[in-house]
Amino acid sequence: MSIVLEGAEPPIRINGTAVVLRAVDEGIAVQLTAINVDSFEHLINLVMYNSEDPGRVEAELGESEIAQIVS
């Protein structure tokens, strides 16, 4: 999986390995199975920036086993 954020110079890349869990007209759901630390930090910033409740995102990440996918 690769997400490219082209608004930055140079563009920010989020790279990882993922499995597609669901694909529908409204969007997709993926499960990350591996991601490096830099990409993970960019992904968390992207999710928190676009969240209506960044504190909840932070709390949920703190409760998860997210460290297992960071390689």
C-alpha cells in the first residue's frame, strides 16, 4: 500500500503492507500488517488532522496493539 500526499514538497509517502478487508462504493477498509516508523507517524498525523475528535483517535491508538505492525 502506498499513499502519496502531494501537497508537501517533496511529497510525503506513507508505505506499508495491508490487506483489503472491504471495498464498497463508499470507500475501502484495510488492515495494516506492516509499516515503518516514519510512515506510521505520517499516517497518524493524517488521521488526527482529519478527525472530528483527535483525542479519541489518540486514546484508541494508545489502547491498541499498534506497536506490533510497526517494523
